[in-house]
Amino acid sequence: MAEKRCYFAHHVTDYDTEREQAAVEAITNHGYIVVNPNSPEDDVAYRERGMEYFVERVQGCDALAFQRFESGEIGAGVAKEIGTAVASGLPIYEVVDDVVVSILKGPFLDVAATRCLIKKVRESGD
């Protein structure tokens, strides 16, 4: 069985810090290979292609884990990566105090399946 990959969405202010390393370790201990966008290659690709590069990286993974700014906010780039994961139906985790917490799990329905389920619920009277 192939190992599952988890994209680690976090802010550049956490790159190369103990906070980043602790989060990577927590995600690894949760059973994932961490796809960490903190690399020179990622920096070059971002400068050439912008956030679309990271969107594609998220789409190539099996899950996403994110970390907020220490103040609690989520910046625009991390928010876009989370949105990509939601749209792709990926499980989403938050790293909080070096612990991986499940935030959102699928399955996520497409429009047709959602309409079908709504119709079924309405017909059943539930």
C-alpha cells in the first residue's frame, strides 16, 4: 500500500522554526508523508507561477494539515490551500499545540449527488 501524502499549509513566518519542525513531526506521527512547501524549489516555482503552483501541490496529496499564525488568524495563502483541499474532497487537519486535530472529512458530494440526497431526504419526510 502506498504511503499517504499530507500537504502542510503554513505561513512563511513559521518556515525553518521549531514550530514548523514540531508540526511536521506531528503530521508524520499521524501516519503521513509530509509535503512541506518550504523548499528552495517551491520558492522558485511560486515566484514563476504564483499560488496556482501550490494549488496543484495540494491536489496531488491525500490530505491537508494547516497551522494558523500564532495569533490565531489564517492568512490568504493558507486559506486558499484549505479551500483547494475542501474542493478536492481531502481530509483536513489542523495542527494545534503540536497535535493533529481532524477538522473536516469527506466524503464531499458533487452538485448532482447533493441534489439527489436533498430530494431523497425531502421525499422521506425526515
